[in-house]
Amino acid sequence: MSSEDRQTAVELVDQAVKDGARREAACGILGISLRTLQRWEGEGGAEDRRAGRNSEPANALSKQEREQVISIALSEEYGNLPPSQIVPKLADKGTYVASESTFYRLLREHKLLHHRGKAAAKKPRKVAEHAATGPNQVWSWDITYLSASVRGLFYYLYLIMDVWSRKIVGWEVHEREDNELAAALIREVAEVEQVDPDSLVLHSDNGGPMKGATMLATLQRLGIMASFSRPQVSNDNAYSESLFNTLKSCPEYPSKPFQSLQQAREWVARFVPWYNAEHLHSGIRFITPADRHRGAETEILAGRNELYAAARAENPARWSGRTRNWSPLEIVLLNPKNSRRSSGAQEKESA
């Protein structure tokens, strides 16, 4: 700001104060602080003595160059193209006007940065959000690779888990990914769990087996609602990913590839009972998934609460606050907004 502008600002504030306005309010209207006004008054409107650049940067585009960028972006030849297409096309013609980011910046400044072309603008996929208050309301499933002894070949573990209880409700190991094999597994598990129609959501990623015709027809016939992750967003199916991490990082997981399909199936057949009935899951108050799934957690957690209350009563000096929270998690959310917590304290997912 020039010294004349500073002096004008000082005079305007003085006049406003004489008319009954507060100095601070008058400064706010001019977009300056009271401290700045006081400094200007002391300097008599002198030039800005603060360190820093007071001139245009050497690499700044001239007014003519800025107008050229806008003109090119709005031209008949390039009007339907985004800057990411315009800049390379100009380069192929031996012309450089400005960088891609400069094109975007100038278009944004002139409020011209909008969808270009006849194709409909891509709409962001809504994140799948589901809440479970009991078993067999929300399932998550996925397929993971199990290394085979032949380089480049894999066995495929199909795994279905209940999001509320974390129990593995169904699994199979096959030599290929196939939506018909997935559909058969879903039918079997739905029958074993006695799932009521229109009461279950099945969440998965966007893989071929998940969206195959046979799979989708099976879900429709069973009254199961299909739910899918957003494309290229891996953590939209965090429960299954966490389970796979637990499976492959447990000490018993083989250090060498499986020698046969039968060996892979036998190993998973040992892992699933351990995970369901012995593993104390940190995401559900260190209850086994099987106990939570069958409704035994209430009694188990009540016993822990009584134990902790008795320990505190016996040695109150050892407790600086409340005892550990052993209350059951009543709601589990799939992909909560802004890491929203349920039951006042939704635990961070960890298998």
C-alpha cells in the first residue's frame, strides 16, 4: 500500500471516530488492525519499511501473457479440453505459453474452472455407511491371495466376516476367482446363519467376483443388499483388510508357500476356529468373535466390571480415575463419517 493510501486510511478512521464510530470497528471495515493504524499514524503514512518483496516476482506472467492463457483456454480448438490436455497439445505444436498449474490457477481466478466437454462430469461415489447393532446385519467379504509353490500362481481365500461380532461366518479356498464360487459360498453361509430376507447388508470392494451376474442375482434372490467400496479406495473395506492382516501376520502363518490347495485349506481350517473362539479381539473389548456373535459378551464383560470394582475397592490408592471400560460396544459403524465413534467410544479397528 502506498504512503498516500496509508494517509487516506488514517484520515478516514479519524473522521469515522469524530462521527461516533469506534476506532477498532473502523479499522475492521478497512481491513487493517488497530496496531497497524497506530504504526501508520506514528510514521505519518511513510512507505512500508517491512522486509520482503515489494515488486512483482521476476517469473510472473505479464498482463498480455495472462490474457493469452485465457484466450487459448476459451478458444474453439481448446474450449472443451482441460489444461492437462491443452498444455501437451500446445507442446506438440512447439508452443509453450504457461504451465498446466498456471492454466488452472488463471481459470480459477476468472471463475472459468468448470467441467469442460460434452461428457457428464464424474460424480464422487458416496461412501458406504452402515450401522450394525447385532449379528447378521452387516457382513464384509473379500478375497486374498495365498502364495502357491509354483511361482506366479496363487490360491484364493474367500472370507466372509460379520462386522458387528468380527466372526468369520464363512470361507473357502479355491484355485481361481469366480463369482459363481462366491455366490455358492454366500448361499451356504446365509443358510447356516439363518439370515432373514432384507435384513443383511453384504459389503465388498469392486472386484469381478463381487459384481458378477451370478453373485448379484444370488444376493437379490436371498434378499441381501449389496454394498460396494468406492473405486480405488482400499480402506472402504477396512474390516476385511484388517482380518487379512491378522491372518497373514499370525505366528502360525507358513513362511513358505503352500504346496497344494489341500494344504492351504487345512491351514485356514485351523486358523478360523482359533480366530473365532480363542482370539481376544481388541476392537470388541477383547472378547472372542464367537462369544460376541452368540451373545455371551454381556456376562463376560459384567464379570470383568465386578472384578475391577472389587480391586479398586480393595486398593483405591492405585486408581487415579475410573476403572477400565468393559461396557459392550452396542453399535459398530462401517466407514463412519469423520471417524465418528459409536456408543460414545467406537474403538479403533484392530484385529
